[in-house]
Amino acid sequence: MRSAGYQPAEPLNVWTVTDGRAGIEAQALGLAEAIARRAPISLTTKRVRLRTPYSWMPAGLVPAPINAMTIDSDRIDQPWPDILIGCGRASIPFSLGMRDWSNGKTLVVQLQDPRMNPREFDVVVPPMHDGLEGQNVIPIVGACHRVTPERLEDALSEYKSANLEELPAPRFAVLIGGKSKRQDISAARAREISDSLAAVQRETGGTLMVTLSRRTGNAARTQFRTWLAPHSAIFFEGEGANPYPAILGAADHIFVTADSVNMATEASATGKPVHILAVDGSAGKLTRFHQSLARRGCARPFNGKLETWSYPALLETDRVAAAVLTAWAARVRPN
């Protein structure tokens, strides 16, 4: 995608609209920040949730969503934004409504597959492995995110618990996920992962830096704590400062469990070798996602043997930002 050769006279008013969950909001913020690297913006973060019974309804059929919000939701009122970036099911009624409320002046960008006709939005950005197509659809490998070299460098300098760059090389970031719709990490699988990574550490003399997810189940967590933590310089379970961006910045290699699209996409934005750790359950559409990463040279399945390779960093969020600005320029300068 080419970048828009257009600079607005005033900062663009950009809203992100999500339910506030970290993984969902990070996608919308990642795109907003990528737009900000190309044009001046004023960013407003909106977190919304619907009251029952509206939250039970199909997202496209919620009447008057502004009146259906929970009391702790952020206000949705004028002045309307120039660009709205919605992500997640909770955002969809507001994305749909915005086209009417703003009389079509707001460019509505919906991340992920909205599970409805993409023509209901101005731009739709689904993961490529969902197979959604359309004239206003921009499929991407994985998901939008906030990882940039500058952000990782800042995280490294701000992480106070240790000087990560002084830890013995090679340094291995280990990103552990957990339960999803089709997959999980059993206790047995957690033990296998722990043993294989401990072997890598012994053979290389390097450093393991591990972070677990909120989705990591208790049985798997116990195995990782017992068999992986003793071999790790960092073992994060949720207490204290999150080392996730810092260990991405410090790592020479990155290991990611196969259940997580977000973590694998973020890892692939570093240009460092990404090793995919198998988990339990059916991969389903994620098979296509991992094949996309492999075709681009980003990631390979980990089979117990450490390999080293390089590739151009995966910059899908920047590609989407350029396309969104092109769409905005076409709207305000139709000729």
C-alpha cells in the first residue's frame, strides 16, 4: 500500500472504540499510533460496554446503542471524530451508528472480521486467515499491534528489574499463551515445552525470559513454574512490571505458543527468529496464519533444534495506516 501524499491542516481527531480488554484495545491503539507516525492526530480512547439484554443481541441489531451503554462506559457524543477505529464485538454497534450520526463524515475503520457485510463500514481490516474479501477490505497477516523498534527500545531502558542486555546471550523471549476457542496447553504439554526450552538454555548457555498469559491455565502454570522457572532469568506471572515489551527488545530469538495470533504477529515485527511452540487442540484457521508467517520467513515450528535466520520485519500495521490515510484523503479531496 502506498502512503497518502496528504497532510491535513489540523490534527485528525481519531477515536479508538473497544470494550477495554488489553488485547483488543492494543490493536486499535496500534493502528492509531501508526497513523500518528504519518500525520498529526488528536487521539481519544473510548471504552464501551452494553447493558443486558442488549449485550446478548447480534451486534448489528442493537437499537440506539448510545442509550444501551453501561453506566461506566465512556460518553459517545459530538463532536464526532474524523476517523473511528473500532475493534471487537462491543464496538460494532457504535461503528455502524457513527456513519449515520456523522452524516458520513467520519471514516469508520473496523478491525477484525465483523461477521457482517464489510460494506457496512468504510474500511475493514481482518486477519488474512479469516478469508474475508471485499473492495474496502484490507486483509493482513495477524493483527494490528503497538510494537515498534522505538517502543521496544524505550521498554528496555525503562525496565528496572534487570539490565536485560547484560544477560548472557543468546537471549530467548518465551511468550506463553493458553486457552482459546480451539486450543489449550495441558499439563503434559507444558512439561514438554518446559523441558525443550530448558534443553535449549543448557546447550547454548543463553538466557530464558518467560512471560505467562492470563489465559495460561492453572495446571499448565504449575508445570511451567516447576520445570521452566528454575532455568529462567525472568519468569513473569502477572505480578509487578510487565517485562513483555522489554524482553522482546532484548531477545535474540522469540518462542511463542501456537494459540496466540497477537503475540506471534508482534514477535514477527522485530525481525528476529520466531519459533512456534505446538499446543493441544485443533489449529483450525490458525494453520493458515502460521503458513503466512512461514512464507514471509518470520516463523518456523520449533522441533527441538535451534535455528537462526533473518527476514524483513513484518510491518502490517504501518501498511494499514497508510491505506487508511489514503482513504481519508480520497474522502476529503474526492477530485
